[in-house]
Amino acid sequence: MQKIIPAILTADSEELRKQFSILRGNTNWLHIDIADGTFVKNQSISIFELQEAYKYFNLEIHLMVKNPERYFEDCDSMGAKRVIFHYEAVSNITETQEKSAHYQFHTGIALNPETKLEVLNSVKERISSLLLMSVHPGFQGQEFIVSSLEKAREARKMFPEMLIGIDGGIAKENIKEVFSAGASYAIVGSKIVKAENPVEALRELEEMIK
């Protein structure tokens, strides 16, 4: 797939609408971070702020929250195409996956940088996509964790056909390495949405991976 998906992490409704306006018509997919102030230290906009976005984007909602199953129904009602929850945020990953199966969206599992791939051994047959965090979740603008590249290579060996995303600290300097390591898609936040011209920044990154 080798795709770049812009990411928005904000607690400001006006900023969210601004980014929607800028990116509308310029990307098919949009990654929205939802933070609860518990699983991660900061808080984001509510899922209900996304009620019009599904008309213009395929929404990938990244639940950086405790007890993510509480958000599934709302994600579904907002038209999410893919919902990602953290392995570290649930007490029983199998039960959480089973709950997500009642909804229309595809489900992905996110792993924090320090979490080993082996934790997925017991559920790997049920995973439809994997998101590897290359920063610690919660804030945009962090430095890329280089060891994430080796983790991505291991993940690609473990899941040859899996949709694998890498999220955090991705920029012109490392984007080619990210895809060479086995990523199917890259989540890029601040290097796009905080750029002087977000669309130009997105196109520049896209050109680099052609």
C-alpha cells in the first residue's frame, strides 16, 4: 500500500475544523488521535467532533484511551473505517477484539515502543492491522525512536501479509527507511499539519516514496 496518512491530535475544535478544510480533497485517509488524559497525559477533542468528517475522509481513529471498548459505538456512529486501540490499554485483548467485531469498522492493534511483538502471539490470527508507535503516544512533534525500524522488520516477518502502520516522528529524513523496514503506511502528524503549507508538505513526502 505504501501510503502516507496525515494525523491530527488537538483539543481545539477550531483547529480541527481548519485542518479538515485544508486537507479535504487532498487525502483519502485521515488519522484522528483521541486522547483521554488517563492512558496518555493530554486530552483531545471528542469523537463527536468528527460527525461530518466521514463524508470527506476515510477515518482511522486511534484510541489512546483506557477501556477503548467504551468508545467503539461512538466510533461506529461517526463512520470510522478503522479503529485502533492499544494493547497496553486493555486487560483482555481477546475480549476487546470480540467486542469490536460487532461494528462495521476494521480493528487494529497499536503497540507502544517498549512493547514486544511477542505479546501478540496468542491473538495474531485475529489481528487485521498493526500500528507500531515510533514515539511514546500522547504528543506530536517527538523524535523518532530509531529502534522502531528493527521492530517493523520483525513485524513484517511475523505478519507477512499484515497491514502495518508506523506512527510518530516521521519526516523527510526517515520516511524512506520506514517503508523499507516493512511499513504499509506511515502516520505523519506535525510535519504535515504544522507545516506552513500542509498540502505541499504532504505532496513532498508522497513524492519521496514513489
